[in-house]
Amino acid sequence: MEITGGVELPAFREDIELTTADGLTLVGELSLPETADPVATLVCLHPLPTHGGFMDSHIIRKAAARLPALADLAVLRFNFRGVTSPRGTSEGSFGDGVDERHDLAAAMALVAQRGLPHPWLVGWSFGTEVSLKWGLEHPIEGAILLSPPLRRTTDAELAAWAGSGKRLVAVVPELDDYLRPPEAQERFGAAVPEAELIAVEDGKHLWVGEKQTYRVLSELVGVVNPAALPLPREWPTA
């Protein structure tokens, strides 16, 4: 079976609820490998809710569908406050990256409660802003930023990552709508000299198409479990 599109590979999948410090219930899903203990954990933070971002935004959905089986990764994804998906609706309303601090904290509390290993934040677009603003408050290995706009993140918040001991990896599309590799190199390089920038040729902000999906998922695995590369493109059916 070719691994493409909406293919969902085997995993233990559990609907979860997160409770925030300000009293909201958020809905999400935890996906775990079926045949091994996870070697690392991806905590996925989705794109901008006011522009259609949710826990099923395609890169995040495909990470949960494929990477537990292909790379022995735990994948936690959830709807930020006020966001609806087929899984359900998270309580509350959009917090412009500020109130979502509590949403991230609730997700990290579940990671700790379940003893999930080596957590990494994986933010996409708006999710990168939440990662950069609040990620250093938590015991993470680092953050992987997909299509970071650097619109809501202040210079001080970005510079706080310098010398933090947390890896910061920015995966920047060549044809991004908001921040392209030359500007990203300038901004990250000035604030966080140790940040790693991966420029993706022909990439666009939304990573549309299987070629871009495969590239992004490969970059994620290359950071957190490089031994699992290259990712298989087929899955045995018998």
C-alpha cells in the first residue's frame, strides 16, 4: 500500500481531554506506536484558528496518522481554545497566542502524567508563535517550527531561546507567504545564533501535496529520531 494522502497506519489512538489552568476543557488525540515504546513525543500546535487551523490541519493529521508506525513516535494533537474539528470543540475563545499559554501547559501536563519521553514542540504557523512565546516554560527537548511567521513573537521572546539548551529548528518554505529563508536566516541568526534553519525548495506556507508532506515529515523525524530515516513510502498489507 502506498503511503499517501489520508492513509492511516496502525497505532494506539485515544481521544483525550485537557483541562487548562483557567478552567477550560480542550479536546485532542494521543497516538502511540503499536509495536514499541515511543522514542520521543511530538506535541503538535496547529495553525491560526481564525484562518481555519485546527488539530486536523493536514501536516499534523498526517504526522499522527503515519509517524507512530513509521518512526516510533508518540503524537499528541489537540484543538486550541475555541476551535472545532471532527473530534469536537475546545471550550473558550481565541486568545491571540497569549491565552494559548494555558493550552500548551495543559498539553505538557498530560505528557508528564503519561510519562511520554523526550517531548518536542511542533508548531505550524500560528503554532510556532505559541511555541516560541511559551515553550521555554516546559521541560522540552526543543521546538520544530514549520512555516514560522514571526509576527506575534517579540524579539525578546525569540532571543530568550539563545543559550537555553533547547534545540530550535525552523523549517522555512522557499515561497512562504510571510517569512522566507533569507529573512528567517537574518532574524533567527541575530537572536538565536545556534538555531538551525532548513530551507525547503519550492515549499509554500501550507505544504500542499504529497511531495511537501513527505519532506516535512522527514524533517521532523530527522530531528527527533534520525535512525528511522528514510521514511518508507509503502506499507505491507499482508
